[in-house]
Amino acid sequence: MNKVSEYIKLSYEELMNKVTWPTWEDLQESTIIVMIASLFIALLIGVIDLASSTSLGMFYQLFQS
């Protein structure tokens, strides 16, 4: 049990004194970058999905009587 309490104490000390936390401005900038990247990737996947759906639909129509 002593090892667990020592681990918790050392973890708390490291989080409070050794970790460099980002500023509010850094967090906002990172959030905007992630939102833009997510939107871009969603649009790209949507375009790929539409293109593959259309091309497969045309391909299947070739073999229907």
C-alpha cells in the first residue's frame, strides 16, 4: 500500500510542478486547427463515398437486364 501512496504523491507533484500546461490562446488555436482538419477530412470522405457510390451504381447497371 505504501508504493501506491508514494506513486500518487509523485504523480501529483509531477503534474503540479514539472508539466508545462498550454495557455488558453494555445488551446483555442489548437481547437480551431482540429475543427478545420476534421471538416476537411469529413468532406473528403463524403466526396469519396459519393464517387464510389455513383461509379458502383453505373457498374451494376451494366449487368442488369
